[in-house]
Amino acid sequence: MISELAFVHPDAKIGNNVTIGPWSYIGPGVEIGDDNIIHSHVVIKGPTVIGKGNRIFQFASVGEDCQDKKYAGEPTRLIIGDNNVIRENVTIHRGTVQDNSETRIGSNNLFMAYVHIAHDCVVGNNVIMANNASIAGHVHVGDWVILGGMTGVHQFVHIGDHAFTAGCSLLLQDVPPFVMAAGQPAIPRGLNSEGLKRRGFSKEAQLAVRRAYKTLYRSNLTVEEATAALADEIATVPEVKQLMDFVASSGRGIIR
């Protein structure tokens, strides 16, 4: 159902069983898939493609021009997957030509009130960003990540799968998979052990990751020395390989 008080541009493409509340604005270049619920006072600008089954709450701004001063109106996109919940006053901006011209959001994510996702970010699946969490431009967030309320993430930072940040954390460097972080700036505070249990990781995998964490963070080894010490586990335990591959590919360096 589309409210008579909503504005939907003639060039917008609207799927089946879509609800658009009063005083919402759907601009040109917007594609909205089936079964979406868009509450009142939502602004969606294009080019933006939204998948199926999302819920977007009042006063969210989705697909707006980015705040990068280099942006000069070039055509860039926002891609959003399925079954996301985008709460009140969330802002999600399109990409820039300085990157891939695209901001990309996966599926099954929860973005609580006042979350900000800047230009060129890539957010995975099953992510929770609590109230006022903000990620700057070009940030990559893996799957099953939880960012606590008022977490701030510096541009170009990468956050690995299953990582967890405490409220008010400030991330200036990359956070490896499975790691809990807290502080300003954030430092490692252990493993997201509860998250690994809930998501069905085997006891053997959890123990291997715990040993790898201790080698990386508590053995007074350099990253290169820790990688060498973990060579056998990297070769035999997929989770340890995932952790150390992330460390090896880090562009900004990992939190220490």
C-alpha cells in the first residue's frame, strides 16, 4: 500500500506488496523489491537498489549524496540486500568515484537509531550497529559483527567477521575476526567467545582461535613471528587461517 501522501517518482521501480507511508519521498533511480515496509517521513534517493523484506523507519535518509568534499555529483550507487531493519534517523550515503562508486549493505542487518554509514562502505550480513554507531568512508564490516552504541570507526578501517566492540569505542585500526575491542582508541580485550558459542563454532575451533589470539596478542611476538609460530594451525584450522589472513592483509595495521 502506497499512501496518497507519499511522493514516488514516476521513474522509481516498486515491487509487489510494498508499503510506503505518508510524507515519504522515493526519488528517481530508486528500485525497491518486494515486501518492503517504508514508514512515514523516509527519504530514499537514487541510484539505490533495495532488496526484499526490509523495514525502514521514520526519518531515515537512504541513498543521499555523500559528505565527501571531493564528490561533484557523479553517478554513484547504494545497494541494499534483504531483510534489513533500518531504524529512525539512520543515514546511509552512496559511494564515490574515488572508490568503487558504490556503498553496499548485505542482508539481515539491524541498524539502530541514528546509525551513520558513510560513502563507499561495505557492510556484510547479520551485523548489528547499536544506537549512534558511525562508520566513516571506505570502511568494511564483516559478517556477524556487533558495533556497540556510539562506536566511531575511522575511514578505511576493516572489521573482521564476528568482531565485537564495546560502547563508545574508537576504532583507528583494523579489528581482526573474532576479537572484542574497547577503548579510545580501541585495544583488543579478548575473544568474542559468547558469539562463537552462539553461532555453533566447535569447541576445537574455539580453542584453536583462543590459542592463536594468545600467540598474536600475549606472547610479545611481532605479527611476523606470531604468523610463523602459528604455521601448523593456519594450515589445518580454517578459523585460524581466517584470522591470520586478515592480519596479513591489513592495510592500516591491526589494533594492538
